[in-house]
Amino acid sequence: MAGKPKKPKAARDEIRREYWIAGEGLGEIKQWLDDGLFDKQIAANIGITQKTLIEWKAKYPTLKTMFLTARRAAVHEVANALYKRALGFHEKEQVIDNKGKKQIVNKYYAPDVAACIFLMKNWAPHDYKDKWDIDVQGKLPVVLSGDDEIAD
């Protein structure tokens, strides 16, 4: 049976790569990044290994920039949410009362001490940390009380 001749693997790989690097595939990757997918998940969606994705990001600045920008935006959003939680906040919420009517209520979320501790340890580590390294130099006098003996 004579069918269509297959393109060489290198040519197929180049076509696929072009779709993801310069074609419509960039939009799909952007959406996956916005959805919070990890590199390994994105690589699987593309049909490549995570190692290949890392190589593509190193080779193609547009792709690398897209990943960095999306990650920065996510980190910024999480940091803002953590900060808000640390300070406490008010939020309007829609509830249904016992008569079935929708009402808007102003709900208060108290400051979260764990969020405060996390922020202070990370944003001001020199002032807020669990372990302090104190460098003591010089000789300290040793004072013995009356019944203490020094063992040889």
C-alpha cells in the first residue's frame, strides 16, 4: 500500500516547535500559565518533556519572557493576598437569608497571626527571626559557688 510519504522526524518537530514558539500555541501556553499550570504540566500538554521545555525557554527569549512575566504576576497576586490576610479586611458577601432573599453583608476577616509572622520573617529577616546568631568574643569570667568542685 502506497500512502503519503512521512515527513522526516526533524521536519515534524520543527513544525510543532514553530506552532508553540511563534504560532497560535503561544496563546495556549499563556492561558495555561494564567491558569497556574506548572512547567511539567505545560510540557505534557504540548507533548514534550520538561527538559525540552527548559531548552526552548533558554533558546527562545519570547517564550522565556512569557513564563517569567506570568510567574511574577502570580507571585505578586499571592503576596497581595497574604498581606491583606495579615492585616485583616472587610469584604462584601452575598448571602441568602432564611426567607430566601439575597442580601449583601459586610463580612470582616480578622488579621491572621500566622500570615503576619510569615511576612515579617520574610520581609524583615534581620529584625524578625527565630534563631539569632550572636558572636561573643573575649574571655568570660567563671564564678564558682562554695560547693562546686572542679573535676580533673
